[in-house]
Amino acid sequence: MRGTILDTPVEYLKGVGPSRAQMLKEELNVTYFADLLQVFPFRYIDRTIFHRICDINSDMNIVQVKAKILQIQLSGSGRGMRLSVIAGDETGTLELIWFQGIRWAKAKLKQGKEYIIYGKPAYFNGRYNIAHPELEEVTGEAGSTVLKMQPVYNSSEKMKAHGLDSKGIARTIQTLIQTVYYEIQETLPISLLQRFRLIDRRDAYLGIHFPQNEIHLHQATRRLKFEELFFIQLEFIRQKLHRQASSRGHHFPRVGESFNRFYNEVLPFPLTGAQKRVIREIRTDLSGGHQMNRLLQGDVGSGKTMVALFCMLIAIDNGFQACLLAPTEILANQHFQTLKKWADQIGVNIALLTGSIKQSARSPILRNLASGELQIIVGTHAILEDPVVFKQLGLVVIDEQHRFGVEQRAAMWRKSVPPPHILVMTATPIPRTMAMAFYGDLDYSVIDELPPGRKPVTTRHFTDSARLRVFSFMRQEIAKGRQVYVVFPLIYESESLDLKDIQDGFEAISREFPLPEYAVSIVHGQLKSDEKEYEMKRFVKGETQIMVATTVIEVGVDVPNASVMVIENAERFGLSQLHQLRGRVGRGADQSYCILMTKDKISTEARQRIDTMVRTTDGFEIAEADLQIRGPGDLKGTRQSGAIELHIADITTDGRVIEAARQSAIDILAIDPELLLPEHRALHDRLVELTSVQRNWSKIS
Ligand code: ADP
Ligand code: MG
């Protein structure tokens, strides 16, 4: 800890005391002065601009008026209770409505007094109204001369009850800034401040809470965003350099026999430029003597498996074993089938290890892994279990990273000393900014090119009322010899309810596509794995034309003859899942189709997702859209991979700041890796402080 006044518990700030301190702790997670400084306003009221009531129209998102309360009326009772208030200025009247917090609002309002009223107007019954407006009494002393931009802070009913409404918080923070202003130390070197024209840190905290004007606010925001992102990147890069300098990795200098034989004699198609580039990037890593930690992104169907195979062959050519981990048995199985076909042709020993492999088959596999006879093992997390011992594990490839957490990565590390090289592959395209913000410690490769000859999948949206048309389209495609997936979401908490959904769907489709002309497969999570496998195989072999499934088929399944993907209740799926599912078709040379079925009425967000899917097949565009629609918070995998909570920066919009911050961190550490130079003293201290104080920083690995 710093041992400065900023470490003082907030209770000791003038005007706070134990009970408000308790509130701040519970509601905002604020303990010390320094924490309170980081509670930023979510917007500002420009108190100099007011609308006249007669100027309000339906296109306005937000209005601010100065009006007198003319009438206060309570109506209804219990849950139906509402408070209706008429307010007026010299140009007209406006209704203010409360459905909640009625008691609190009523206590605050005084008839005949003038208020500043702020909120979103709506037109109803011949008059404009604002539901749950923000209100502030016009008192003589406050006003535009004091503060042009007034900060607005998030508050809760509980906080308000303790005098910590937005204004109360503002007052408290004002006291805080007055108390600590000269204790706020600069953390960034002057060179960065100059280069990016950043204002100093004191001024930034003042400006974010109490800006003098728009420009001041903008500068303050920019400075604080940069600082936040910069320290994250500094830590990422520092750790990466540290690992490169200290952690020895297996050294794979050779590209030998099996790599070359496969490349020259077996490879059934030319590699794409992107595949070649990525293989080169990985080769460089593997021959450098340091442990590799690389994230490989490539859209569905971009050929990641092939890249993985080449990397595994490099390990083998250097006398090591390799392992490919998949998130589901079906996928592990399919990888195994694909790889075995190729491995056999070049005399490489490969086996499959999953939870459902019987004990009798298991023992020889374990034995051969320990003796080193087995060169590639493909499997699920079953491989992570303790009895699995390798002779010389050199490389681990993890497919579909979001299903594996940091802990599983760590479990793989322990299988070998020094730890094996790790290649994490994901088809969930992560926008570059996101990758840098959250996986900044991993190296990063992208396959940004699909193999030639693929036709983009045509995507259409239908509502349930068009079901018959969809059936007849399916019939048409099947008549051409194609196959069809029909996918149901997992909706309910209870598996049996989900099961009912898909069972009903299966029956309806079986009625519509009866035997003997048609055959329909069904696969879902409740089936035993040999049943699942049996059904999958029938579909793969073309014995059934339709596969009714839950999202168990989401990842990796490869049936080039399937040309139609029907997604039921498509409004229930997230964008990345829809994209993954669509990637199951369009693998052959035929034109493929994705049909999104929804109810007639869907939410705005669902509508945006569906429209995005219909508009584009570009995975990165979809990932960006996903980020825009729902924000980064719940993007799969970020949590478990060491995601960092951001106070002020926003990775959906601050991509350029992230890049600048990252590059600056790289430049500084290149000159001064331990941050020992006098001009980096503040950086060093701040980093130590952040990594020791902030809980979530310790997760960066
Ligand atoms: P993903 O990146 O989604 O895992 P896969 O590795 O499953 O993609 O590859 C999708 C399909 O494309 C497979 O059938 C694979 O054999 C094929 N493929 C991979 N690379 C190429 C290439 N360079 N040219 C043509 N087809 C390729
Ligand atoms: Mg794959």
C-alpha cells in the first residue's frame, strides 16, 4: 500500500461517517478515499440549456425544462398506484409520472416551487409526459454561475435514504477532491503525456467529476481511459517478456520427415495464404526456445485443424508428443477421424481418449502415452486427469477455447517440464481490440481467409407462420440429394422440458417427412454417447436426410453434403452461437442456406441479431456487431480468461486508445524492461500498487 492519505477509509472523510461509509461499501464497493475517486458520473447536466415546454416534440430523446409544480395527484392503490404531477412554464404544461419510488418523490415535491426537470418525453392523451424524471429544486444560490456541467452519479434507494443521492455523492466527492487534490500523483511519464497530449492526473480527476466545460471533460476522459488501458497493457507485456526471458520452452529446431511427407505427399489441397502465414508464425515460436502461448483465431471453416496438424507434426519431428483437446466428445471424435486418416498415411501413431472409452481400451493407450509410442492423442478433458502421463509432451492444441478455463490450461502445463507449448484455437471471432484488451498476454494469429470455392451461405428470416414454405424448401433441397439440420435451443433450466421441445419438433418433422421416403436423425444431450454417435454416423453417411438436434452439434461437426441449417427459436440464440451453427453448412461446393425461424414478435435486440445474420457472413463483422449490441460484459470466455473490469474505458469504442496504449507499453518496456529508469519510477510504483491492490489484476496470467 502507498501509505498516503488516499488509503484512508472513506468513513473518515468529512461528512461521511460510519453509516454512509457502510452504504458506500455495500452499494458501490468503496472502502478507501482512492476508491471513491473512481466513482465516476455517468452523465452531466448542462445547466445552461433549457427547453421551453412548447418546443418539446417526439423526436427529442432528452429534455431539460425549468417549470413550476402546479398540481400533485396520487391515484390507484397497491401495485397500481401512481403519482401524477403537472408542471408548467410560461409556454405550456407537462405531466410527470411515477410508478415507483412514489413516496420518495412525493416527499420531495412542493407545489408552487420551481424545478429543473430532466428526462425523456413521451406523447400521450394530447400532452407530453416524462416518466420518472430527474428533478432538482431551483434554489437561488445554485445554478449556471457555479457549475456549467453538473455531474450525475448512480445512486440507489438505500443510498438516497442516507443522503447519498446524486447530489449528495457529488458533494462528498467535492470534499474528497479538496482534501486529496495535492496527493494525487502523476503516474505516467512526461514523454507519454506530451506525445498523446494528455492532461495531468490531478486535472483529470477534477475534470471527470467537475468539468469546467465540454473540452475539459473530453480531455479528462481521454486521459483516464488511456491510463486505465495503458497499465493493463503494461502488465500484459511485462508478463509476456518475463515469460520469454525466464521460462524455458521445448526447442523444436527441425522441420522434418513427417511434416515434409505430409506436405508433399498427402495434403489434399493447397494451403491458403493465411494458413501458411500462421504456420510460419507458429514455427518461429516453436524454434525460439521459449514457451509458446498463442491464440489462433479463424472463422468457422477457415481450416484451423490443418494448421493444428502441421504444428503437431513439428513437435513429432523433434521427438515430442502432441495433444489435441476438444470441448465435446462428438468433436473429439470427429477430429480423431479426420486426423487419423492423415496420420496413418505418414505412419504417425494417434489415439482417441475420452470419458466413454472403456477401461480395457484405456490401459494400452495410457501405456503407450507413457512409453512415447503414441505420438498424438486426441480427446476431451478426460486427458487432463491424473493417470494420464506423457513421455514428452511438447505441444497442446486446445480447440474452442471458450470452453476451457485458465485452470485447465494450467493442468496441461503440469503434464510436462518445461511446460508444453500451447496453441489455443477459437472460432468465436474476437475483435482485435477485445483480444488485446483481454488476452493481451497471449500471442495472436488470425486466419483471415477461407479456402477458395466456398459460396457464402444465404441466410433468410422466417416467422412461424411461414413454416409450410420452409418444409417445402427442405423437400426441394433433399430432392437434390442434400441434407438438412434442424436445431433447437436449450431454453429451460430443466433438461426434460428442453427435451420435450425437441421431441415435439422431431415428431412434427417426422410426420412431414415420413418413412420410407425420408429418414430423420435426432441428437441431444440426454442421449448416451454411443447412441449419439450412432445417429451422427447415420447422418454423416447420408442414411438420414434430416438431423434434428440441440446445440450439441454447435461446434466442429463436418458434413459437407449438408446444405440447409434451420434454426428454431432463433431469437433465443446469441450472435456468436448463430454464426457457429450457420458454419455447419456451406462446407461443400453447393449453395447453402441458413433459415432463422422466430416468433412473429421479437425484441429489438433479437431483431438486431437476426438482421446482422441476414446481412453478413463475416465472422469478424458479426463479432463487432455482437459487441455493439450487448457490450463486452458477457462475451463468452472473457470472465474465465482473466478479464479485467474496466472503470472508464470501453473496448467497444476505445479500440484506438487500446492500440496506442499497447504500443506505448511495448516501446517503454523495450528500453526499460524492469522499469528502473528514474523517469519510469512512477510507472513502476503504480504497477506494483495495481497488481497488489486490485483483486482482479492477479488473474492476469
Ligand atoms: P475450422 O477452422 O472451422 O476448424 P476445419 O479445420 O474443420 O475448419 O476445416 C473446414 C474444412 O475445410 C475441412 O473439410 C478441411 O478439410 C477443409 N480445408 C482446410 N484447409 C483447406 C484448404 N486450404 N483448401 C481447401 N479446403 C480446406
Ligand atoms: Mg474446428
